[in-house]
Amino acid sequence: MILKRSIKKEEVKELPKALFPGRIYVIQSEAEADKAVAYLQAQPVVGIDSETRPSFTKGQTHKVALLQISSDECCFLFRLNRTGFTASLVELLENPSVIKVGLSLKDDFMMLRKRSAFNPQSVIELQSYVEDFGIKDKSLQKIYAILFQEKISKSQRLSNWEADVLSESQKLYAATDAWACLTIYQLLENLKLSGSYELEPEPTNKD
């Protein structure tokens, strides 16, 4: 496999859309959260992401409304504005035997700590991780496009994540982001183990 170092926005636009293929579960109570976490605790690695209601008023901020955690088969959307940051979720994030993969996790964790203190363990930050493969792009959309030749839609990013009912588009968007982090990590781990990849040559500047 030939890995690109970076990809242009225009190229990404032309790609087919990536969509999470598994089952999506919306978690709205502490009991549901505990049940979902019990499943996730048995996974060797999961993808994570979060969503916060956007603020269009200066000085106004919101707490994280949604925490998405995905395995290969299913993604759980924890509605933290309903459940709070449960003890079971804290336990999962602090569990060293479950690898958590995400992008810009420092920002996510900083926002989550406004709900509850925790000390995350076994965390993979994709922005750093892809550097070992020569990939220079830092956005999830571009990294995914380089590896899978598909684009991740950003159309729901600024939607209301505290809405009474999440739309199907919101659920699919949220699940796709968390799952994409997991699939990126899994592909790169496989390439690292097999050594079956090379980096495209650096462009030469012609005078």
C-alpha cells in the first residue's frame, strides 16, 4: 500500500462518503450506560469522540453533551446531558487494558473533566500516531481519506447535541467519527506488523 503524506481538500470532496456500518445505541440512563460499558470493557480497543452543543453567543459555553465509544460492530452514544458522566464511564476511560483511540483527545478530556475528574489510561492520539507513518495531515477527515479513499461528512458538527431527540443524521455522524478513529488505528497497526506499505516519494521542486 502506498501512503500519501497529505491530501488536498479538493481531492477529499470528490471521494465517496464513509458511513458507520454497525449498530448504533443511544444511551439515556445510568443503567443503560452501565450495561454498555460492561460490553466495552471486554473490547481490546475502542474508538472514542465527543460532541458539544455549539455556542453562537460570546462568552457562553456548554458541557460535553455526547460521548461516542465504538467497537467494530456497534457504537454507543452516551448522552451525558441526560446521564451525567457515570462512574462506569470513568472506570472504562481509566482501564489500562482497553486501548482508547481518538483524535484531539487532549481537548476532549479537558472538556470531559468539567463533568468529572478522571485519569485516562491506554490512550492513542491519532495526530501523533500517524506521524510514525509519514502522514502529515492532522484532521480525521484527511487521515481517513488518505487511508480509505472515502470522506467523512462534517455536516452535523454544529447541530444541537442537546436536542430532545437526536436525528438519524446526527447519530450516524457521531458514530462514524468514533468508528473511523478505531478503523484508522487497526489498519495502521496491521500495516506496521506486515510492513506492507511504503510512503509516496517527497515531491521534488523543479526550478
